[in-house]
Amino acid sequence: MTSELSNLELNRLEKLERLRSQGIEPFPTRSERTHTSLQAIQAFEAAEASAAQSGAPVATTKVTLAGRLRSMRPMGKITFAHIEDGAGRVQLFLRANDVGQEALDLFNRDFDLGDFVQASGEMFRTRTGEVTLKVLSFRMLAKAITPLPAAKDEMVDGEVVRHAVLADPETRYRQRYADLAVNPEVRQIFRTRAGIVSALRRFLDGHGFLEVETPILQPIYGGAAARPFTTHHNQLKQDLFLRISFELYLKRLLVGGFERVYEIGRDFRNEGVSFKHNPEFTQMEFYWAYADYLQVMEFTEQMVIYVADQVIGRRTFQFHGHEISLEPPWKRMELREGLIELAGIDIHEHPTAESLSKAMRARGIETKPGAPRGKLIDALLSDFIEPELIQPTFLYDYPRDISPLAKSIPGQAHTVERFEGFVGGMELCNAFTELNDPLDQEQRFLEMGRDYDSDDEELQPMDEDYLRALRYGMPPAGGFGMGVDRLVMLMASTDNIREVILFPHLRSREE
């Protein structure tokens, strides 16, 4: 391993060994901290305010801080430094008269940027006005062998511009630990993400929904049109699938007597990777007894607006160069009318795959030979409608062909009560009035088995146990699913899903 290290890393290893030779453990078991950097600054400022009010001297603010060493400026008998923790940065002031010349020399010689250090002392304000810790003692907490990627600050037109060495996106994703360490704006994205998940929970909990957990390993996959990941349980001698959706298990709970349930967790789909797709992603689904898709539509508006208000404090943001507004009411567009307007095709005039395919080819749209009607409609949606739905829009009333789990509109057997929500030209959510007729549901499964090849990723297998559950009786219900990663993309104003997933999946470097 040593032969693979850079000269800088070898130099740091020498420092590490020198510390140990002096009886200093570079990775001690215990650490101490009385304040975060922010708490220390706030405590000192409170002491200043109190002194100003009373006319007394500023009370001594003693603290012990811990964090990563981010700057060092030796200046003879004194050294200025900065440490950074999860709350921010604070300046350290080390003076030979306070810590001893030997200790100051040790700090300047054997401590490096990136090291984690602990420092105790008293807070004061420098002549330049910066709240600073006058260090009386310090110790190493963790020696950094590899230097963090450097960042250079430059003044441009009176503003500080940071030029980061770690700027290549792929390197950032592969070394997210370094990315987080040197880019505070990236850390903020994941704070935003955590806030969004918490806000979703508060909203649903506040409306009487019960959070539950359903199996990740499933004997039969279903609930969405996607290709699953397959694994094998050795002891059970059984193939299992990583779930592609929570839907069928959550609806089993409606059968069991729960009326409002939700789950936030990971789904897995063995499909393409893009700016809006990752094989492993976070999904939120809820199921609401005695509701329908129209009620869910209004509820969705309320929920997304609540999250925006709680987390980012505004209802507008930039995404893909567009100013997006979440202010209600969101636009409603019937799917059929949308296709007529944007694609020039009326799907009601083309009830078969053959007829629709012919109409598409007549407009210069390529079609896959033998593709089912549902796939053709999906292609039209992706190519003609989705990119145009920039402002929040509910596209509603979908063909039965592509909605095997949704209830048909009364009197319209081939159209179902389903909507998808789009924002920024990207699908955000999907919802139905849930099909609760077990006979109709079985027929839908059989139709899919006839229309799709056995290896088609759109095929949803027959789930006999789910049908058994429906036969016990499931109340009328509205169901909803949303990709949490995409919601974070929107509210963090980033146009790549890899920016909002801590450790996204990437191709191997050899490919």
C-alpha cells in the first residue's frame, strides 16, 4: 500500500509516526466537546450583549470545540487557524505564551489541513471583529493521511468565487465523502432532503395516516411497470425479487382494516440510468380508504405546498432554467385532449395497437413492431406531453391499457381514474382510484399476460394472494406514489438525480 501513496501522503504518515513517538495517539478513543462552533459564537455574543446592557466586562466564555482543520496561518509566535464542524466554522488563535512554544511548534509541524482536532480555551473578538477561540490546549482527534481536494477562493467583481478542485461530477459521486467534506452546498442539499422526508411524515401523520413497513424481498413483484432485480434465498430454496413498489402490500392492509397507511422507503428497478432514474430510489406511497383520485389530487397539492413552505420557505424555485411556481390550483389536463393538442393523435380513434401504430408512423413517429397499445401511448406521453408540462400539471384519465390497477370511469370501460403529476417536464407522482373488484383485477392480469411477452418489463405477474385479499373485500380507496428523489431535485433546484442521492449507482470505471 505504501508504494501506492503520494509524496504528500507519505509525508503525513511520517508526521503520524512522529506523533506516536512522542506519546501522542493520532486516533484517540475519546473526544470531548462542550459546544458546536455556532453555539460557541452565540454564547460569546450573548455574553457581549449582556455586558453592553449592564456595563460590566464581558464574562469569560470557556468552550471545548472539535472539528476538521480547514486553514492554518503560522505567524511567528502565533498561529491562526479555522476548524469546521457540522454547524459552521470558527477561528482558532494559538499563541506560544498560552500553549507553550513546544506545543505551538508541534501544531505547525505535525498538524495538517483535514485533520480533526479538539481545542479548549476562551472566546474573544479579534481587532478585525471575528469571534475567535483563544486556544489554551489542543489535541489530535484523527490524522488525515490523504489531503482533501483543495479549493481556491478568488475575488471577482467584489464577490468571492470558489474554484473547487473536486469539480468533476463523476469523481464527486464516486468520492461523495470528499465531495461533502469540501463542498458545503452539497451538504445543504442533503439537509434539504432530510427536511423534505420529515415534512412528508409530519403532513401524513397529521392527517391520520399510519406509517408502516412492507417486505423488500418479495416472492412476486408487482404494483408498477418495471423489471425487477432477482435474488435467491438459499435456505428457503426460493427466488425472490427486490420490490419495485409498495402498492400491493399496502392495499392488503386496507383489506385488513387500516384506512390510511403510508410508507417511505427504497424501491429497486432494474432499468436504465438517467438524470431522473437510479436503480435504487426512495418512494413514498399512501393509500386512503373511501377517497378517490380527485380527492387525492387536491391532497397532493396541499402536501407538496406544505413541504415547500416547511423546508425551503417559498413556493417558487428554478429548475432546468424555468421559474416553477407551486401555487394552487395546479393545471389539470385530460390525457386524451393533451395528446390531441400536442401529438395530433386522438387515441379514442385508435382502439387497437395496429391502428395507433399506423397513425404514429403517418406522423413520422417510429414504433416498435408488435408493441402493445399501452406502450405506444406511453411513448407518445414521453415524447410529446411530458416535456411540455413545466408548471405543475395533473394529467388525468388514462387508458385502461396502461393502468392495470386503476378503477375504470363509470360508463367508460377503457378509461380509468388515474392521474400523474408533472413538474419541470418530469413525472413527479402517480395516483389512482384503486381497482377493488377482484374479478376485474384478475381479468386485467390475464389481459396483460396475453398482450405482453413473458420477459417484458411492463408485464405484472398474476399475484394470487393479492387477488385472494381482494376477494375478502377492500374498501374503495385512492392510492398515490411519488419519487422522493425527484421532489428533492425540484426543491434543491438541481437537474440530476445523482446530486440528491448520497451514493448513486455508477458504471464501473473499466467500462
